[in-house]
Amino acid sequence: MSELDVGIENIPTEVGNFKIKEMVQATPLKDPVVQTFLGEWCRVHDDKVTVQFLPRREWSKKWEMHNIFAALSEGRTSLTLPEDLHLWEMVGVLKLADKDLGQEKSHLQKEQITRIETLGKSFRNSGIYLASRLNCLNEGKTIASNLARDFYSYGQSLLTEIEPQEINIDEIDRLPLTPQETEEIDRWLAGDDLYHRRHARVESRFSQTNETGVSKESLTEEERRRSLQQFFSIAQRALDRMGSQDSADASLIQKVEKNIKDSVEIPAHQLTVNMFFQHGMSRLLHEIGLTNSVSQQTSITIPMELWSKAYSEIKLISVFDIEKFKHELEGVKEKPGVTPEEIATKELEIAAEIQKVVSAYDYEKDNQNPTDIIAKRTRNCVGASMLGGALLSEIGIGYLVCDLPQHSITFLVTSDRRVFWQDLLSDPSYNIEIKDQDIEGVTVAEIVDFYSHPQMSGLRMKPISDRLLKAIPENTDLAIISDYPLEEPYLTAYEPFTGLIIQTLNNTGVNFAKQGSTQEAVEALKLATAIHPRSTLVYEYLGDLLRRLDRNQEAARAYNEALAINPNSEKLNQKLNSVKQVN
């Protein structure tokens, strides 16, 4: 099946029978494990806000009054949510909750809303895309027709924030798509690899054809229909062999199902993960206080009117002049005839000042969450990337968050297209300008291009030079759930917000595991895999925890996902074989 173009990476099924309705009607907050996780996730980002789950009737009264927060004692508030909250309701809840948290003007909040709206358009347009091509199918036509209706219905529900409505397939078929929308759905359904293979095949056929009047557009449409015919033929066969779980068809369908399930659940992630994380980042930037070490080891000057205050009462943001640095950087950028190198010099100068401040805070192994960083004024590597990243973002300096095995660093990306290895636990003198010979799998130019056009999946590479390998600290924080030694030090670079969420979820899972709350740890790591489905380590840790719970079939699936990313891992093969033997 290596040449079979069965992309449609985002189509959901259950062993051949597409059942989006069940996914869409899911109420994920009913699960007590999810409620426990969400309560803790909220606490670590703002200990003055708790989450309360109410019966629908009681919550509806609050919703009608546009007040889903309840005042508690000692300045605390409670965010109330219905136990049966549906996916299509989450946009409205997100808007109202963010407004009450003071984030309605945040660009990150707007990005979250835009992302859900874009997802709604993708589902809706996919329904139209499929409905208009049903006549090309000989097998699986009923499956495709039902899928088109479900896609369209779910997309509309996200856009209108109302329960999905039934619609006739003929009505969907009559709706138009522009060429650009069709192209976008090509890519969304097929995935990048198949999408590019199709384009290459069309270009090849077009250059070789001697037929007059044959256009690229007609050849592209042929390729679309061929892929749909192949996919729905397999879907029909898998449905006909419903009991045959070992068939290649069923395995393919199960893999496809997981991809779409992750897409369907994106609105839940926006509410349960991103909103609180964004709020926590803002709190960290505005509420963390000074320490003696920060005052002594940096160029920060404390104004005379603050001399009588304790360091904990002096907010970093009140003495680290962000506005001054902003104006300095903007002033350089606006200078007539300024070069990228001159801008980069100022960016590196300001980034060094930020790094001196962040590295001056004391290290504490498990302290990565805004609530605890603010309270203790200490941080670990993830906390350092979070605080430093918040300052870099506020000033407008480009960076990526990078995930190493058991460590977090950042890449500074300067205006002259250079990339610097920056460990915010260390002094700037330890930073390294990365060259092509330092890494394997990508080039520096590709890292810069990724910064400009980031993908959720991140950019994976391998540090190979001695100077980078020596910069990776030994760290055993995650030994609590992984009983095998680490393998090669792969690194994944992310858009900052995504990278920090993945790292925080991962560490939250580890902390739950340390406390013996294994099911909650599993929930955290599942969310991490949903946000970033290309992390070998997260899948491995998830498999380890599931194995601990004797959920060996799920553990095997997690190890298989990790092996799909890193197929040569002897350690992962050992783990997979160990759970297969139990089964």
C-alpha cells in the first residue's frame, strides 16, 4: 500500500463506519478525571480562580445573565461550566470567560477564536467538497454521503454556536466553493505529504501530455477523484469486515479516525488548555516580584520610592523597563537605511538583558507554573522559557521554544536570519550561534522559514556538534515515569505558545504521576499528543503510564505512534513487545 494515495488524514471513522455525530455530541467535561485535571490546570495558572461544574439547568441561568463567574471569599472567583458542555458551545464560553478574565483584547485570545472559526469553515467546506464528488464513487458512496452531511453540520455548528442540524445532501451539493477554498480543503483532507505528491504528479503528467486542451485544473480534479475512490473503497471494505481488527484496511481506518478526533476536539482544547495558559502567562509577566539575586546580578535599578518595600513586593515589570526597550528597538527599525544586521545587533542586546534577569532567579526543579513561580520567585527550565518568552514577545523579539529530552530552551531568531541557542537558565555568554554543521535534518535557513510560517507539528532536528551536545544538561526529572535510558537527543522547535503548552502539559503529567494520580497524568499527556502529534517522548511517557494502569492495548497504540516517528528506537520496540506479551 506504499503508493496508495489514501490521505484524507482528517476523516474520522470507527473501523470503517464513520461516526462523527458521536464525537460531536461528546461531553468531555463529564469525566471526573477531566474535571480533576482542569481544576488543577486552572489552579497552577491562577490560584485565585477555581472551576465549578454545574448541572445544565443551574448553569443556564448564569449563561442567560452573561455571568459564568461567581464571587468567592478572599478575592477568589469560580468559573462555572455545565457538566454536559458541548463542543459547539465552547466558542461562546471562551469569549465570555476571557472577557471576565480581562483578556478580550488579547491577540492570543483572538487567535484562539479565529482558529476555531477556521476549523468550522474547514469542516463545512469539506462537506461541500465531498458532496460535489459523490458521483465519482462506485464503492463507499453511502459512507461518503453521510460523512459529507456530518462534516457540513459540525462546521456550521462551530460557526453559529448552535447544535448541529440535519441537512439534505442535495442542499450541500448546491453550495459553491471557490478554487482557493477547494485547494485549502485538498490540503486539509490529504495532509501535506499527499498534497505535495499529488501536485508533483499533476506537474509530471502535464509536462508529458501531448493532448490538446488538457489543463492542470482538469488533471488535478482527476487526482482528487482518484484519491476519494481509493479511500472510500477501503472504507467500504473495512466496514464489510467489521470484525477483522487485524486487517490492513481496519488499521488504516483506525489511524485516520484518530487524526480527525483530534481535530474535532480542538474547541475543547481551546477552553480547557489554552485559555488558562494564556491567562497564566499574562499573570507571570505582570505579577512576578524581584529577588535579591535578580537585583544584585543585573543592571536593574530600584527607584528610591520603592526602597522601603521587600523584594517580593516590587514587581519585575515595574523596574525592568519594557517600554524603553520597545522604543529602542522600534527606533533602530525606523532609522533610514537601516540594515537587518543593525536591527539584529539591537535585538541581541535586549535579549541579553532579558536573559540576565531570567537566569538570575533561583532554580527549582518542579517549579514551572505561573502560580508557583509568582509565589516562590523560582523557576525550572520550562518556567525560564515561559518568563523569558513573555518578555521577548512583549518587546517584539523573535524566538522559538525548543523541546529537548527533559529540557526546555529557546532559539533566538534575529532579523538578519541568524539563529542562536539560548538556554534561559544560563548567562548570555553561553549562547551559541547555530550553523548548518551543528544540526542534522534541517538547515538554519529552514529554521528561520519555520519561524515565519510555523506549523503545529514543530520542526524536528538533531544536534550533532560537540558544542551543542555539551550545552544539553543532564536531567532526570522525568525518571518517575520512564524506566529506560534516553536515546539520541532530538530537538523539536515550536511556535512559542504551542511549545510552552506542550512542555507544561508534559510536566503536569509528570507531576500528577509523582503524586500517584496516574489517570490525571494520562489525561494531561493525551492533551499534549492532541496538540502536538509528532512528539516521540510524549507518546512514550503516555505508553508508560497506560502500561502502569494495565491498559496495555492503549499503551501499545501509544508506543506504535512513537515508533511511527522514530522507527529505529530499540527501546520503544522493547516496550511495545512487553505490552504485546501481556496481551
